[in-house]
Amino acid sequence: MKRRRLAATCALAAGVSCGPVAGPPPSPVPVNSCPEHACTAYQTVDPVTCSGGMCVTNSSLDFTLVVSLPESSFFAPGMTVPIPSFASAAGLNPCGLSTSAFPEATCFRIPQVVEPVGELLVENQVIVSANASGSYIDTTGNPDAGTAFTQWSLPVHVQYRPRWPIPLPSPSPSQPSVSPVEAASLGLPLAPTESTILATSFPGVGAPRGTTATQWRAPLAPGFYERDIVPDNAAFPVITDSIQVGNDEYSQPLTSVAAQQFTVNGGAQSLAGFVVYVRDATTLRRVSSSVTMGTASSESITLLTLSLVAGPQFELVVAPPDGSPIPYLADPVPPGGLGKGNESFPALPVPVAVSGTVVGADLASIQASLVIDSVGPSPSVGGIVTVLPPSQVPAAPFLHYSTTAQTDANGHYAVTLPPGTYDVFVTPSTGSNAGASSVPLNVGVPITQPDGGTEPSIAAGKDLQAAALGFLTGIATIADGRPLAGATVQAQPAVSLAATAVDPRRWPRAQTTTTDATGAFSMPVDPGTYDVVVQPANGTGFPWTTLSTQVVAPGKTLALPPMVIPLPQLMDVVLHDPGDNPLVQAIVRAFAPASGAVPATPGGPLPMIEIGSWMTDTSGHLTMLLAPPH
């Protein structure tokens, strides 16, 4: 009945709608269009033309492309292929077929993907040095050498880590000669490639039966890589080398190793289950074999390495079993050669059961995740308490402990830690109105030790207060003075962080917002260092603009300088595979050196920031709108 009365009322009401109440009209989104909008209105010193219905500049910007192919791609499905200095690369490898459908476009063939094949062949003398046998395939005989000897095909895992820059065939002033570094440390989305392990049959030499070798195969874009060959058996060292990927197949021989002897002493405490190895102090990657200690408190350890130079770049590590509340020891390999050394693991107090509540700036409890790392007053002192004072600990070894924890819904956490000083990185849950930040934590030695030392001591009430959120505010306008409404603004961890030793789990979290009708934006963010990227709405004809390395303090508002969106450099591009087939639905991302960034090492490459992203159509075509970083 009520419904019929409402219908009648609507029918009688003159000029009144009974539909949903309309909100305010949407904010006008500026569009780059001409000749309706005069290109002379834009404030720019570069020549401006009207092309394809858009105002564009004739400025030249060198950039790097990273092309990610979909899993459905006919060519190299799922692969990511980098193209350094696109302006130079496009001229070196143009398409071979007609592209009359896009007469103004630059047609470019991406490099041919190569698939190096490798096999780790280990001499019998190395097998003897490692005291290993029984799990390897004997490939007796070598038809090339004409003499019989024993080799083994060693099962391994192989990882290729891309290095950058990739030298161009024809050097250009825009790419000066610099020392390559890992591409990921520059902010480029080039992940390590894990090889596929294959078992391949070979005819036996001097024997009627066939044999099987363990080989690896990895599809890679041409370029330079750092390669880790990690034997499945920890009795053998890790092989790390820098290589240039080509088309040829090869075998990696392991003909000799150096035996390094150490005596590891735990004093009155047992080191059963502790793992001993040598690592690179910079990358923290293992470079030697590893040995698990038995039940004795003191044991003579022999580690196999390749040719290494002793010094602070290599460390002897004595690490407890996973999950143990005991720190690991890392000590520089004794000077004068990787030879005999004596390492004493210092006596430690009983671990402590630590608990407390995580609260925000308003002291209300919050749910959070915790990354806990021991810290000391200097890089050589890890902040872990020993029974003896540091001055009496032989060689003052570096002791470090790291773990993670999660609070419950009420913000309560509980974790067992060795006594010492810690930095706890607190990442509050979304919506908690608190910022991800570091909080100091001191875990003292208990006055009364538990009987027998079997129960941990207790330190309750170790509350952790997260920092207040900061704020990023700004305004984005077009170079002709119009406000940039409806644009996406991203505050993302600065690319410069990738080149530092900061754990990615300690980076600030990315945040996103949208500009209003006046082009203004504001967003709460964690304290930290950000790159700010403004992305005009799709189809508006304006490029991205970026602002690098902006530091936000806890509880403070950072007002960014005005972000002016310039006219774009327009590039019509068609991408083909090496067989001249179009690359369909490939994600294409452009990168350029971040403004104001400095190399992590003198003479090294600059961090790279993303300045645009597109997808190719069914013809491999895309239109790129580019602008240099602010």
C-alpha cells in the first residue's frame, strides 16, 4: 500500500524526480587537446607542436625500457627484457618487416632471449677433499682430452642476478662508462632468474653403459649477470662469478679448492647443531662449504673455498640452529691468509622471555608486526651482552640476533631474546593511525638466574610506542595553469633505499591518493623517505611527473613544492620479437635516472625511477608520453 501511495505521489509531483539524489558534478579533468586548446598557452622553453590532437614538445629524453611479456606470449612467455638507452637501441635493431599501419612509429625488435646451459663438473680430487661420495654420477672419461680420469656431475642450484648498466654496442655520451651493479639495487624491476635443473644422458666413455649428468638451463636476456652456483651438498663451496650471457653451451669445472682450517671453541657451552661457514661481508652470501658441528664444545673445522683474499670483506660465521634464541657470530677472517684460525664463541647469559604491548602515539594499543634486530654503538659491536665484558672477549667478535614477531589483536607480543640492545621496527596494521617506525628496546641481564638454566628469565612490560603518522601535501597543476584534477598520486619508498643496507621490511609503506578539483592532495604516510609520482588520468594526454627523495618526519607535515605537469615527449613505438612478430599485451615501463639522486658508490650508475607504464595492443603498438623526472 505504501509503495502504491509513493508511486502516485511521484506521478503527481510536477518537476520532481523520485530517483536517487544526485551528488555534485564530477571535477573537470583537464585534457591535452589541440587545436581547440592553443599549444602556446603552455609555459615551456622547448618547441611545441600539435601532433595527433595533442600538444607535444620536441625535446629529447633518453630512457630505459623494461618489457614484461605475458605468460600467453608466443615468444619468451613470462620473461622480462630490459632495453637500455632506447633511443640508441632502436636504431641498432629496427624491425625487418613493413609497418605501414603505423608509418610514424619507431619499430624495434627486442633482443633475442638466450638460454645458456651449464654443468658443474667436479674433479675426483675435490670430491676427496670434501670427504664426499655416493650421491654423484660418475662420468668417467673425457673424449676431448683423450685420457681417462674421473669427473662428477654435481647437483646444484643456479641463480642469475642481472647487473646494470648493460654496455651498448655503440657507446653514447648519454651512457658513460660505469661499473655495473645489481640492477635491483637501482630500482629496476629485474628479478634474479632461477635455473631449471635437467638430467641429461650421455654415452659412457670406455664403458658399455650410459651416464647421466645434472645440468642447468636458464632463459635470459642478453647482458651481464652475477651467477651463484650453489651445490646441493654443503660440503662444497659456492661459486660466484660475473659473466656475460651468450648463446654457447658450457661446463663449469671445479678442479681445485682451498682447505681452510678453523678451531671453533664454545667453552663450557655446547655448540651442537651450530653451522660454520665463510661469507662475503658485503652481500652476506655464503662463499665456502658449511659444516654442522657435533656435540663437542670445541671442534676443528675444515672449510672449502675458492681462491679468496683474507680481510674484512670475508667473515667466519658461527650460527645456531634456526629458531634458537642465540645470536650468531660473524668475525673477519684472520689477516695474513685464509688459513688456520681459532674462534671462541663467547659465553652468553640466559635468554629472556620479553613481552609487552604495542601502542600508538595516543597510547592506545594497536596490532602490529615486529622486525627485531640487535644493535650496538658501532658496526663492529652487535649489542649482545656476554658474560665477560667486551674488552675481555677475544677479538671482540660481532654478535647479532634477528627475529620477527606479531602482536595479537590487542597489541600484545611475546618473544624470547638474548640480553642486549635492539632496534624494533614496528609496522602497525592498516587503519591503526600509527606510523611504521623504529623503537629502541633494551633487554637486561636478569639479576636472578633460574635454577639449572633451563627456564628463561622474564622481562614483562616492555611496551613499544610507534611513531605518529606524517603527512604529505601538495598541489599539481598543468604547465598552462589549469589544476590537475583526478590524478593518482603515489608516495612510494625512494629508489635510493634499494642501494642501502636498509632491510626492505623497514622501508616505509607506499600510499596512494587522488587530486581534488583544485589539483591539491594530502595523505598520511609512515615516517621515511619517498619518491612522489603524479599520474594524470588515462586518456588525458599528459605524462607522469616525479619528485624524488622526500623525507617525512614523524607527526610532521611535508608540503611539497608545486608539481607542474609539463607537455609530453610523444613517441609512437611498435615492438616486435626477434622473428618480427608483434609483442601483444606486453607491459612496457620506462625508467630514467632519479632527479637529485647520487650513485651508491663513486662512479657507479644512478638510481632509476619509473616515468611511465603502458601496454601494447594486438599490433605491438603503444603511444608513450614521457617527461623527465623533476
